[in-house]
Amino acid sequence: MKKIVSFVMAAAMVTSLIPATAFAAGEVTATAKVVDALKKSEGFNGAITGVDTPELQLKVTGVDYRVSGGATPTVDVTVSLGNAEFVAADDVALEALVNVPAGINVAVKESDKDEVTYTLEGEFAKDDIIAIQLESQMTKVNVGRTATVSVDSKMVTADDLVYASVLAKGIEASVRKTATVAVDEVAELDSKGLTIKPSVAGSFAVGTEFTLKLSKGFEFANSTLAGYADWSIDGSEATFTSISNEEFTLTGIKIEATTAKVGDVATIRATAKNVGSASVEVATVVDYKVTLSVDEDEDIPVIYSGTDVDNTGLTDDSDHMTLEITAEESFPGAWSMRQGFDFTLPEGVYVTGVDVIESENFLQNNAAVGTAEWEAAFEAAYKKGDYTTFTFAKRVFDDVNTNLASDPASVTFQLELVADPTFEGDVVLGFEGALVDSQEVTVAKFVKPYTVKAEQNDVIIDYRNTAVKTPIVITEAEAGLWAADAAFTLTIDKGDMIQFEDDATFDVTGDSDMTLKNKKTANGQLSFAVKATSDEAATVEIKDIELFMQRNIPAGAYSLKVDTTMSAAYDAQAIYAASGDNQVIDDVCDYSNTVKEAFINVVTSGRDQDNLFTTKVVVPIGESYLMAGETKVELDVPSYISAAGYTMLPVRAVSKALGVNTNNVLWSAETRTITIMYGQRIITMTVGQKTIHVNGSAIPASSAPEITGDRAFLPMRDLAVALGVTDITWDAATRTATLNGSK
């Protein structure tokens, strides 16, 4: 039995292997292919016999016998020839062409010159082979004709598998892979060489004259070629005579990109005199460049931010490694080392380890550079880059002008990363330098292990037990992520002035079965820890929050901050290339643990006892500024006089005129309401309504706020009333309105 060979789709190759459609139809399924297909030249007599006879192979892929009563299974297989006839003299000879596994009987059911139906009796096993010798006579044998075989059976169907071809004499040319060459540079073709072979046996003889012709823009660069004494070149043409009548390979061919441009492709047309020609692409013109890449078929690793590489405080056991990153030059020497280069990372992302997987064709002092030398270079570069980037020094390895390796250099590496608790998103690794093209690749992604939702709470100082109306909600990123004993601590910025009071309520909401422990308020901080993990993503709601504030607390915004078991481990994580005072993340990072800016907005100062507005505000109509005391305040839009005759002040100017934080002047597009918090007064006005509310009390207004040019304007006179200012003057000559604060 002939050995099974791999499938090949082309009919004109030595082995014609075309997978057939296999389908379940009862007991047996199989595939069909042709082994050792013939290729014959012009003059072939069409006789297909002897040891070179092609073979039809049916391979059993599945068996499912459900026969009762001891009956032996049978299956019919019809084999039909195209442009050929069987040469077997009778059914016995036809049966002799079939080779089957032991225990299988073969009988011809019916036959004709170009078709025979076999009955196969017995039980097949998976991977059994049925081999049928295709001894036959082609009916037409002129050039271009083929002989085909088709199979029709419950076990398999296949149409027109080519098992013999009549071809004209000719040649084929190929290279294993195309080479790269830079403009005005010389490059050697692939080390496996240029292979030339006859299309059919006898196409050319020993001593046949061959010509190689390069496409426009390229010339041959080597005047001699090993093994071919008569090798000769003339610009883009080379000649030689063959030393074999079968397949042969030319190695060591060099070409130069004389006038070709970046992107051009070098093609060699090989011609055997009086036989034929064949063309093959052998090289591509590339720029002096280095390409940064990752395997695009690999999923981007997802890493949790704000923790160490052991994921302390989390149940996640995945590592913190990036995708494998490869930096490869386009041809030997393209990666110039005359100037330094950098690998950059986003702000807030730090390296804790580097694994150089492979280093190829780098040299240092003419000695090969391995992974150890690259790892040393990475370590030095991270120190030089102040632990935020890799800054490689000039000539870290041999440059283009030295004795370089013959193949392009490349390095493949992975980074172990951690990221600040506030960092979330893709990790984009940049590559840049004076002599390389800047480029980027995404190598990892960070997500936060929790989210904190909190809203701004505007409060008036009340010393003790000031209520916070909205809860703090902390949500787990995925089910069971927070490990047992993982702890959370929440504080308010400037804790010496404002702190949490006792008796806040901690609840796990939703379907989560997470349980908590150590729920408490201590030292002005809220804290809790995980007692048992959850099979659903947990949400912890902290409510019934009250504040203690010092009597002299300044008005303004105070942020909410959170510290966790994860962030403590993150701060203590050892940094890559540790040196001197830089040993752990906390030594090099500068992140904020704020999770909500202006969580508490104190709208009155503890020292404000009289609520008097004392500033003189001068508003020139039509000018893009106002004067608040001695200060000139630029406006993005000018004030104007309304149709009712009132000075209208842009809302954006109010905070500047009053000298308060912008958080204390609010605009609600939904309710079209302006809210101003000044001293102990909360003032609200609604567009279109002639009513002012001061601390909830309604006061009639002379005019109403307006929308002009998509901007909200409010009447200056009514604002003065709300502030308790009654001295308002108008200078018609200068078209200036003045609000005179109390002295």
C-alpha cells in the first residue's frame, strides 16, 4: 500500500489531494484523495500502469454500526474515470486493483470501460484505508489534458480528482520567502536560495542555458556564484548553464536596489533557452525602520489596577504580564544605535519586571547579544528614565557602521506592570527616538477592582451631626473579586477640619451574599472589611452619614478619599531596577486617592456671622469685563440691558463677582434654574419666573432670568436684593451699572 501524503489542491502537482465532502449516511463516512498524481510531458502515450500508477485512497473518518441479527454490513462504492478507461481485462482484474483492511471482502457489482461499482462487505474501523490503483489508459493525450476520478457512495462523494496531467515542457521558480532591501543597498536573497525545477520530467537537460532578469530598479550585485563557474552578470541580467536536469537551487544571489523606491518589489524572470520561463518575487524595498508589533491573534491581557503583582486583596490569580512585544528592523542595520531610543508607558503605569524572550542578530563589540544583555540594557534604561520610561543610551549595541549580522535584528520581550488605583484603560507602549519612526502598540489593559459613586453634598456648617444627604456606593468589579479581609477606609480631605461622625450604616445591596465585618467610624474615618466573598458582584452602600466640622472651617469643596488593602500592597510593591531611594512604587509614584472631588461643599464659612456683601461691583454694558473691587474680571460674554430695562449679568460672571468657588454657582439645564450659594444664603432663580428663593423663602423679583445666545443671564438688581444690597446705581453716560456692597 502506498504511504498517505498530505493534501494538495493544485491539479498540476505530483500529488493531487483534494478533500471530498464527507457526510453521515448510516454506517460509514470517509474522505477521498489521490496519491502520486502523474505529470507527463508532450508525447506521453496515455498508458497509466506499473509502479508509478496513482492511487485513489478512501480514508474512514467515522463508523456507526447498528445492524441487528448478525447481518454483515455492506457498502457500494462507484468509481468513475474522466478522459480515461480501465485497462483491467475482467472483474477479477478490477477486484485486484483494490487493497482493503483485513476482514473486508471486495466484489465487483457492475462495471464498464470507465466506471466500476465495488461492493465492500465487512466492518470498518476509524482510519481504515481503502486503496484503489488507477491503472488506466487516457483517451486523449494532447497538452493540457487531464485524467480524473470521481467517487459516489453513501460513505463519500468526490468529483473530478485529477490523477494524471499532460503538460508542456517548462520550468518553475520559487523562493522560501522574500528578502528585504533598502534603497541603494545590497541584500542577499533568502538563505534557502532560488529554486528552479522542470514542470515535467525532461523539460531541460544538463548544460541548458538559463537567463535571470531582474525587474526595473534592481541589478545583480555578485559577479560570482558558488557552484556555477560560468555565472555572469550584466546589470539586471545574469546568465549560467544548468548542472542538473532536475530541480536545483542557486544560493548566494545578491541584488541591489539601484533606482527602486520604498515599496517596490523585485521580480526575477528565469528563462531556460528553448524551454520556457517563470517569474518569482524575491525582494521588497523597505525603509530604514524598526517595526514594533504584538501578536494580533492574542487577547489583550486585562489587569487590575491599584494592587501589587500578587493581586493582594483580590481573588484574581492572573499575572500582570503584557502581550509579547517584538521590535524588529526592516533589514540588517536599519535599527541605528547612533542615537538613543525610548519605550514609553502611560502616566501612572509602572514596570515591576522585564522578561526578554528572544534576541536575534544584535551584536556588541562584534559579539552576539543575548537575552541577558538586553535585560541589563532594559534595567539601565528604566533607571535612566526615572522609572516612568525606558531611556536607552546611545550605542547601547553595535551600530549600522559596524560588522552587523547578516539577518535583520529583533528582540521579543514582555513587561510585568502595575498601575495607580486611578488608572484605567489601555496600556499603550510607545517607541520613539531621533533615528526611528515613532509608533505605538497596545500591550495590556487595566481595570479598577471597584468603583465608587458619590455625589456632591452642599452643607451649611452646623458643627456637629451635619447630615450628608446622599450615600457612598462602592461596587465590586466582578463576582467574588474582593478577597476575605480586604479592607476599605474612606476619609474626607483636610480631616483636621472635617470628619465623619459615628453611626453610619453599611449595607450590602442587591443579590450579593457578601458579608462585611469591622464596620465602623473611627478617627473620623469610615471603614469596613470583607468577611465572606460573594457569588454575585457586590455593592456596598454607606448611608446615614453625618459630619463633624470645626467652627472655623473655610467655605469650599472637600474631596472624598479611599484607601484599601489593595492600594497598601500597591504602594509597597517592589519597583523594577530598584536603586537607592527608589525601591518600591510609593517611592516613584504620585497618584491621588481621591474618588470624588467636592464630595462635601461647605457653602458658608464658620467665621461668616453677618452675611454682608461688601464688594463694589461695576458692570460696563456691552464690555467683556466687570470690576469686582479693584479686580478686573474678564467675561466670555458681555452684559446687556434687557427689553424691560434691567442689567443682565452672565451666570458665569456671578462667582467671579462674588468671589466664591465656581461650585457655589450652579446651573440646572433640566429645571432651567440658577442656584447661588453665598455665605449662609442659598439663592435660586428660574428662567422666565419673577420670583427669587432665598433659603427657601420666596421673594418677588422685578425681572426674570433669560436665555440669550444659549447662555443664562440673571438680573443684577434682583441678585443684589437677594444679597441684601440696596445701593444700586446707573450711569447713563457711561452705560455702567454699579452694585455698592455694604461697608
